Amino acid sequence: MPAMRSRSVLSKIAGMIYISIAIASMSLVSGQALAQATGNRATFPKNFKEYVLYATYDRGSSKEEAFATPETIAIAKSGNPLPPGTQLVLGIWTDYKLVSYFVMEKGVDWGLTSPEDQRTGDWHFQQFDINGQVKREAIADRCQSCHGGQAADDFMFTIDRMRAYLP
């Protein structure tokens, strides 16, 4: 009887370890994998420390900060379209505190995955927390719908500020 009890206890412990490993593995899913699983391919830039602040939009205790790489700004200044692989980042501040980031990323034929009336060229939009992890809120969908009206400017609201940027 004690041997059966030991096996039962060992079985329960093994089961708890298995569940713990499974939960830990799920929490390690990268933001990119989660974004792609939801049909959104935008990821947080690995080189965000290299980005420069090219525009700020103050709204009292809230503001938005627009970031891009120096290379992206140079392309915008040249008048050429931003290429696939471009990532733009918007820092969102509420009550004087950074609360999230939005990434607008362009890919090859990414627009084909969206219904025609919802396409924003080949741009995808994703919200991230301040640690660069996907933050699932409906506001990312609102960003995409709002940018839809900016087709003449490659679906961007800040292209003029990017072209006027002086380091």
C-alpha cells in the first residue's frame, strides 16, 4: 500500500511539473508569434534604441512621440516610398506616463491578408506594452482604420514631419 501511495504522489508531482512547464512555455511565446497568430505581423523593433524621435504631439497631460530609424527618415526625405521592413513606432503617454507603444510595420504583400476595404497598403499595426510585449487591445484596429484615409501619404500621418526632421 505505501508503494502505491508513493506512485500516486509521484504521479501528481510529475503532473504538476508538466503543467508548470507547459504554462512557462506558453508565456515565452514571443510578441512576434502572438502577433502572427492573430493575423497581425507587426513586431516590436529589436533595434529600437537606434530610433530617433522625429515628432512629438502634445495634448496636455497626454502626448505621442513618433520614432523612426535615421535610414527611414533619409528615405522619406528623398521622396522615395518607404520599403518593406520599415517599422515606425509611436510612444503613447497618458497622465505624463509612457503607457504603450504602437508599431506600424510594412511587409511584402501584407495588405493582401486584409479585406480590401480595410487595407492600409502593406502596413500592419500592433500595440505593445512598455516592455515591447504585445498588448491586445482593440485600439490597434482603430489605428488601422484611421490610417486608411491616408493613402496619398503611404497611409502615414507623420510623413511631413519625417521629411522636415533635422537632427
